[in-house]
Amino acid sequence: MRRTLFLNPPSFEGFDGGAGARYQARREVRSFWYPTWLAQPAALVDDSRLVDAPPAGQTLADILPLARDFEMAVLYTSTPSFDSDVRTAQALKDENPRLLLGLVGAHVAVSPGPSLEASTAIDFVARSEFDFTIKELADGRPMDQIDGLSYRAADGVMHNRERAVLEDMDALPFVTEVYKRDLKIENYVIGEALYPYISLYTGRGCRSRCTFCLWPQTIGGHRYRVRSAAHVVREVALGRSYFPQVREFFFDDDTLTDNLPHVEALARGLGELGVTWSCNAKANVPYETLRILKDNGLRLMVVGYESGNQTILNNIKKGMRIDRARQFSEDCHKLGLKIHGTFIVGLPGETKETLEETFRFAREVSPHTIQVSLPAAYPGTALYRQAQENGWLRDEHGARVAGAGFQVTSLEYPHLSHAEIFEAVNTFYRRFYMRPGKVAEILWEMLRDRRTMAKRLREAVEFFGFLGARQDRASEP
């Protein structure tokens, strides 16, 4: 058994591009998601350690001495952070030349060959769902016998056959054991969740075919495979015993509501525990299911509305009707369920008119909070291929962050410049939040809970700083 270090490397200050983050950049407010995709194989490998450097504020100097304590290192990388992560890999290898070092993540899953060629410090790439690939490697199995592995050999780069998709999701051990052993949960915060929170997966894959969405197209696939409700409930109970300070459990499945019988059974089990929880959802959940979820502890759903224009939703294969999203939102408000709505400005088909349509739609469906993103055309996605074919990419990579780690516009169109798309984010936020009714709603929420007040005040300072600085970042390459 190789003693293994699982590392989310240091990167830009405040950058959350690690193994769990969907939005690989710095955010409007300080946010860090749990590195669940690294914690899962770490739970499989005995005597391993998980180090999540960005939320812990660790630098390369902090983690470099670890290289001498391990025989194998597994680094998670992303498209925006890849060059930085390669430099970290080289530094670790210089510190311990005997260290077997590899990369995981969507970026290397779709381009294993070029990733290995980026540096001789990189010995292997574990593609797709890499949990058991890494376990077999840590167990000492010969590289040429491990499915899902690409590696450097004497006669060049070798690519083994694909690993079969994991079907028995209950075969995965609890990541909460790794959270307890290696992480400080107070380092993890997202704007929509109560603080402190814990993030878990109940399954992998997503039935939706959104052209921009990274994980289903590169790692998880489009079949939604789930753990049994009882298995998840046992882990939540364990997490509550380990972390009594936790106020909310967040289920980070791409779309937890893709499987209605599963989510209803899960909700009933969580209801018996008496925990508060939240999840990712699609804006098509029936009222009766929403009621069951609400009655069993559901507080909030993160909903990808993306746009208020039906043609744009069709362009990105969202599989969603605007009228159904309106009804869903109305049902949530009726039941007292909060919504964190996510939107993307600058998707294919966007015009000044459709931007205005989405601004109006956001105010109409009235989520409690919102996130507005720029389109990130990541390699391996249909949006990236479409952008390449149509000449929409501003640069060859298509998914860039500025020097400070903030996202910059990936796409532009003959009829809509990157500057106009970039400025639309500011406009969206200001028009949504700078309304008397919305300000009053947030103030009332703060007055009812002291911890929420402290969190929102911190976020307000960061948010207005973010808006004020965006104009300068618009000119960055």
C-alpha cells in the first residue's frame, strides 16, 4: 500500500476550482465547496491524507514538506488552474523525486495525453470516475492492469481501457470520515447555505444535457446512479454526530430531483433525523414532491434557471420550459421553500433583448438570492466544441480566469461583444438586489438570526468590492 497524499493545490487567492466546485474561479463573495471528489478516493485508501490548500490559506511553501512524507500524490486540477498545478507538481517532485505523482479532474480526463506531456513530473492521469483507479494504484497494482489510467512508460504515454461506470454507489465509503480526519469544516462556506454546512453526494450523473455543464459530460455521465436512501441517511446521522455545530446538509448531486422516488424516500429518512437540508434541483419538480420535501426538512434549492428566454434554453439543451419554471417558482414560494437561482449571461443566442428578458424573468420568479455567471466553455463540453466551430472563443482555451483568479468572458459574438456580456453581470446584480423589496427581505432575514447577520454583512462588503473592481478586470487578458 502506497501512503497517498490527496491534494487540492494552492492557487489564486480565494480560488475555488477544486474537487467539488462547479464554478472554477474566485466568486463575488468568499466561497469554498468541499473537495468531495478527492475525499471519496481518500476514504478508500488507508493511511491517506487530504489537504485542501485554498480554503485553508496554505501556500506552496506550506505543502512542499509533505512530499517527503508520502509515496504517491494525487492532485486535483481544473482548466483555469492547470498551469499553476503543473508547477506545484514539479515542485513536489523536485522535493521528492521518488514520489509517484498524478492528476485527476475533468480537464485531464478529456485530454490525458497533453496533460502528461505538460511535465515529466506527472507520472499518471486517472480519467473519468477515478475512485477505484486510484485505490488500485495505491494498492500497488501494476499500471498496465488498471482500467481508466493513462501513464508515462519507457516507450511513451500509455492509455489503458476505460473503467466501467460504477453501478453500486453504496460501495463507496462515507466521505464524512475524511472530513472529520483532515478538514476544518468552518473553512467551507457558500452564500446560499446556512453556516457551517456539510456537502455530500447521494449519486452521480445527470439526465439533463446542458451543453455547458462540465461534470456530466466529462466525469459523471448522463445516467443518474444513486446511493440507497438508507445509506445516505446513515452518513448524515454520522455527520451530525461528528459535527454538532452543522446547521445544514447540502446534497451536491447535479440534480437531486432527477429521481423523484429516490429524493422522496431520502427526504422521509432525513425528516426522521430532524435535520435541515438543501440541494440542487431543476425547475420542474411537481408540487406534491415539493411538499413532501418541505415537510421533511428541505429549506432551499439551488435552481439553474440560466435564462429567461426559451430559445436560449433550447440552444443549450436545458430541457426546461419557461412556463414550467414559473409554476415551479410559484409553488416554492407558496410552500415557503427558498430558491437560490443561478443565471448565465452570454449563452449562444444572447442579445441585448434576451438579456433584458432574463432580467425581467429573474425579478418575476423572485429567488431569494442569485448567482450570475459568465459562460465558461470548458474543454470536453458541447459548448466548447460549438464555440470552436463558430469562432466564438476569445482565446484558444475558452475557459479563462484573470490574473487575480476571477472569471473573464470566454465567449463573444458578432452582435454582442465580450465587454457587453461582462458588464451584464454587474447590471444583473444591481437590478436584482438594489430594489426596496429585496433589500427589506434580506434585512429581515439578518435581523432574525445573528449568525446570518454576520455572514451577510461580510458578504456585502465582499460583494460591493467585487462589483467595484470588475471594470478593471474587464480589460485583463
